[in-house]
Amino acid sequence: MAYDFTEFKRASESSLEWLKKEYASISTGRAAPSVLDRISVSAYGSSMHISQLATISIEDSRTIRITPWDKEIAKDIDKTIRESNLGLSVSLDATGLRVSFPELTGERRVILSRLAREKLEEARIRVRAEREKSINSFTKREGEGGYGEDEKLRFKTELQKLVDDTNQKLEELTSKKEKEILE
């Protein structure tokens, strides 16, 4: 009898995607439109993402150009980016906004690297919680007479391999982000 690890695999992928999104929002001093993904602007009576209100393009390695489709919204976008505490400088001109990414200091790089490690630990906690759910499911089925001790041990070993594989992927993602931050 085989145990279905689909739920654990889905949760593991979810943790990986969550970590990718978290890392996308960490500025590394290079122009990255994904940093703006979490920012919502109050416009037209609702909260909207900048990408729903404007064209976002990269001007150079440290600058993003935001060209609103409605010029009246430019001031709202400007205000929202300034209030977001992302450490970006914004300048408003006739065609839209220019968002500049400042050069990272050594101290700021260390702080961002530490933040990346904290996000990694949060993702690992999610994976451990899912592992516990699966183990509890094994134990419950074993109590109902569904699995024997040998099967339970085999399932735990198989589950641990999946956990190790997920943790390896999370670690690789973190190493890549830290390298980006520290360069």
C-alpha cells in the first residue's frame, strides 16, 4: 500500500513559490520591477497594483521608468512608492515617474542577507509543519489498522527524502539571493 504525498508536494511547491516572491521584493540595488509588485495604489475607488495602472520598464541598471496610462494617477503612484519604505527615490516628470535604486552600503547588504536567511527559516518552518501533518496522517491510519509499523517507517523515510529535497531547493534559492545581495 502506498501513501499519497501529493498534499506534501503541493505544500512544498507553495513554500518555494512564497520564498521566490519574498526574495523578489528584496531590493539588491539593481533595477527590478518585481520590487513594486507588492505595492498597491488607491485609484479609481479601489486598490490596484502599479502594473494595472502603468507601463513599467527598465531604463538602466539602477532606474525604472513608470509611465501611467492616466497622467492624473502619477501623483498617487509617487506618493505610494515614497510611503512604501523600500528605500527607493522617486522623481516625477512630464512623462511619468523615474524610480532610482540606491547603491547598497556594506551595512545594508548584511541586513538584507540576514533578512534573506530569516525568510529561508520561515519557509523551512512551513515545510516542517507539512511534514508533521503527513506524519500525523500516517499515525492515524496506523491506529485504524491501515498501515503496519514497517510501512510507516518506509513512509517516514520517503517523506524525509522529500523534505531534504525541498530544503535543498530552498537553500539554493537563498544562496543565489545572497550572492545577488553581496555582489
